[in-house]
Amino acid sequence: MRWITQTIPKGHTALPVACLFLRDKYAKPANSNPMTPEEAISHLERAVSRLEDHIRKQDAEMYSMSKQLDALKKDLKRLDARVEGSGDGATPGPDRDPEAEKPPHY
């Protein structure tokens, strides 16, 4: 990796230096043909199409996850109600008979 050792004047940031470095690294050679406006538009249209497809897939996944979360919440409420209904066994409720809860070997 090549380090840039240029002194940055007071009041300026390193961003322009980094931009110049990236420009030099990724720029096309001077003898290559730049993109025509039609090629640039086509390139942008393909990029937008890929992004729209990605958003569609992401939306479908979010919808699926939302449905799964709703189902899990419903299951949790059902299990909470079941646990509250059964109690912990230490203190019998008014409608529970402790003798009926003893295992058969007692």
C-alpha cells in the first residue's frame, strides 16, 4: 500500500488527497475511450434495476420475518397462559386438589 505523505494545509481536510489517490488508482488510462452518454445511462439503468430487485427481495424477506414474529408472539402468549394456568405446584389454587396431583407411587 502506498502512503501519501503530503502535508495538509491548515483548515483543509485529507479528503481531497484521498480522492486524488482513488482517482489515480481507478481512473481509466488517458488513451482509453470514455463512456458515451448512452453507455453511462445504460450503466446507471442496470445499477438501478439491480437495486430495485434487491429491494424487492429484501421486502419479501422482511414480510416473511414479520409473519414469523407474529406467529412466535402468538405461541408465547399461548404458552404464558398455559404456564399461568398450571402454576408452579408449590401453592395450590382454590380449584386444585393437591391429592389428585400426587404421583401414583405415593
